[in-house]
Amino acid sequence: DEFSIEKNKIFIATGYAHKIGDAKNNLPLVEEARKLGRQMVESLKEGS
């Protein structure tokens, strides 16, 4: 079976942390995660 995903269904967030707990203090990373979450919700809404 062929596996394909539509381009508008692929979501990417980037960022890094050096140790546990760093991510929550990395504002750009937190904002990327929020953006990713919003994109995923919109995608799910479109699919229903």
C-alpha cells in the first residue's frame, strides 16, 4: 500500500533545550509549540 500525506497535513515545530525544564523557559520554542497545536486543531476540524 502507498502511504502519502497531503502537504497541508504535515506540521513541523523546531527548537531545542539543553536540559530538562529548558523548553518551558524558551519562549520561541513555546510559541512554536502553540502554533503547531493550532495548526493540528484546524486540520482536524477540516477533516470532520
